[in-house]
Amino acid sequence: DTGVSQNPRHKITKRGQNVTFRCDPISEHNRLYWYRQTLGQGPEFLTYFQNEAQLEKSRLLSDRFSAERPKGSFSTLEIQRTEQGDSAMYLCASSPRGIYEQYFGPGTRLTVT
Amino acid sequence: AQTVTQSQPEMSVQEAETVTLSCTYDTSESDYYLFWYKQPPSRQMILVIRQEAYKQQNATENRFSVNFQKAAKSFSLKISDSQLGDAAMYFCAYRIGGGADGLTFGKGTHLIIQP
């Protein structure tokens, strides 16, 4: 068990470009969460999957954001037409059924220039 | 909506001393969970301790303990015998029980350990 992994760890993109991040949860964790963390703030919840079903989305998740979790394994978070305000750390977390704490990955730091 | 407030942006403590980090929260729910997470510089967030709202006994994990005051909606973290490796951002977090909602985090407290 290697923990939650996220790729890439860093991404620099130009405004208007699309970016995609990947999260691999701990094996057999059926729940997967995405958060966004800006400098000096705590993480903010974006969306949540139970297996392959996306069960909850925050109002922070604008139409430019989309997340998938095909086959209930890894998940991707795509941001279309990036804006400078999208610059942040994007964190992924997973948890197994019946356990309330979440296990976090190292995050993907996005910089939009 | 639930909110979590950490009123101390930064705290400093001498190595081997004890420090307490404050957290208050606002909720109308009766079934919920509270957590303290540690985020070292450029490293991933790790769970320090958790507290179930239905439990009256305060949680303890080695040098880390909480003071859970349900009526006051207060959830402070006490770190005893502070070590240099304790230096990090500490986040208080809340989640409702029963479901699988995302965590609501406070803004964090930056803990500095003075050698």
C-alpha cells in the first residue's frame, strides 16, 4: 500500500489552456474526494465519488471543471479554459467504507500564467 | 452551513513545552466528527487525531490530545513535549456523520517550534 498518489506534482499552464490531473487512491478505498487549497487557506471541498458515482459537487466546481472516476479506481480532474484564479494546490483524498477520516495525497500544484 | 474557525494564524512554542491550538465550529447537527490534520512544509496532509461527537471522552494519541467541549462547540488540540518535527500547519476539520460528505476545514494555524 503506497498511499494516495497524484500526478503531475506540478503543472504550469497558460491562461485558456486545458489541464488534467490524476489521482490514484489507496487500493480498495471506495470513496474519493477532490479539494482545492489556495495559499494561506484550508482545503475546500470540490467533489466526491463513491465507487464510480459522483455523488456530490460543491458550488466551487464551475462548469469549467469536470471530474471522472471510471471503473471506481483512479480519478481525473479536468479544468477547461484555465484562469489565473485557478492557480492552487489540488488535493485528492480517499477513504474506505465505514471510516470517516480521509487519507490525502501530496497534491498537484497548478500555476496559471 | 457548517463553519470551522481557527483564531490563531500562528503559534510559537519552545521545544519540549506544551502548546494548545484552538478551534471552534458551528453546526446544527448532532452527529458529526472532528479532526486535526497536520501539513508539514511541502508535504502531504496527515491525520493527527479524530473525535466522534457522540463520545464524551477526549481523544488522545501519544503526545496529542484534544479538549472537546460540545456545548461550546470547541475542539482544541494540545501538543505535549513539543518536538522540532511538530512544526507544520495544523488544520481543524469537521464532517457530518452518517454520510460521506467532504471535510470542512479551518484556515489553519502555523506552529513554530523554537529549539
